[in-house]
Amino acid sequence: MRAFIAFPLPEGAAQTVWSATMGLRNQLQGVKWVLPVHMHVTLYFLGEIDTARAEGIMERMKDRSWIRPVIEVSYSGVSGFPEKGRARVLVARIERGRNECAEYHARLRGLFIDNPPKTPFSPHITIGRARSPHGGLAPDGFAGAEISGAFPIARCVLFQSVLTPAGPIYRELTAVDFSEE
């Protein structure tokens, strides 16, 4: 199964991000926009894993040590990955709460990940992807776009991602709910 671990955005926050990107959605062509129901802060993309590995991760995530206080985050502006040249992915970067997200990411890396990612962790909300695998988006098409907001991160979820012609379907396999304290 194809899987990833992420902080899902609360519904209201995801709708706010979606509304804030309306100007970009009207302006930029060739972008597959992330729907609010799919918005999240990715901690780890696991790729294809077998059922035994998924069950092992789910079992470990039941440990109460994964519960932490709610993380208050803010996001601001639009940028792209890769940062040089034409961007394939448009993101809103996490500002406040970035260190807390990085600490949780580091804990996951220590427990679950056999092969660490090749790029450094940079918490963000993916808002769109270039449709063409060979194209990309020129930075002048989104530079200076202003979107900003804040929301609480209250959950960490292991998702299964099922790819379909209509777009991905995310299935929650297990979650850690954070405490209000």
C-alpha cells in the first residue's frame, strides 16, 4: 500500500487555505489544486509499504508517548519546490510552529524510517502541483501571492493513499490525538 504520515488540517483551516488560493487558481494554468479534504502537513512519505510494516507503524503509534500538546502553527506566502528553476509543487510554508513540527518529524525518523529523505524537512501545506511532469511553474507566476493564517495541529495520522483517475483517496489507518494541555 502507498502510505504517508501527516498532520491533517482542521476542516475550517483547509477551507480558509482553499479560499485564499482562489486568485492563484484563476491565474495559473496547468496546476492540479489540492482539495481542502486532502490538505495536510506531510511528515513522512513512506511510499509503497507492505501490510506488516503498516501494522507495525500502527502499533507503535498507539504508544501514549506520541501524544503531545496541540501545536499552534501559522502559514504565510506561497513558494515552490524545487526552490530553483520551475516549481513542480506550490506550497504555503509553515512559520510559527515550525520547530515543533520538525521535532515530531525527527522522532518519526528515528522510529519508522529506514531510508531518510534526501531533502531536509521543511514543514508546509501543499496547495498545488504542476500537471506536466516535464513542465513546472515559473516563480513569477506565484511570487508575491499572499495567503496567511493560523490553525492548531491536533492530530498525527498514518494515511493510506489510493491513486485513482479522479485523484487520490486518503484513508486514515490510525491517528494520535494531541492533548489540549
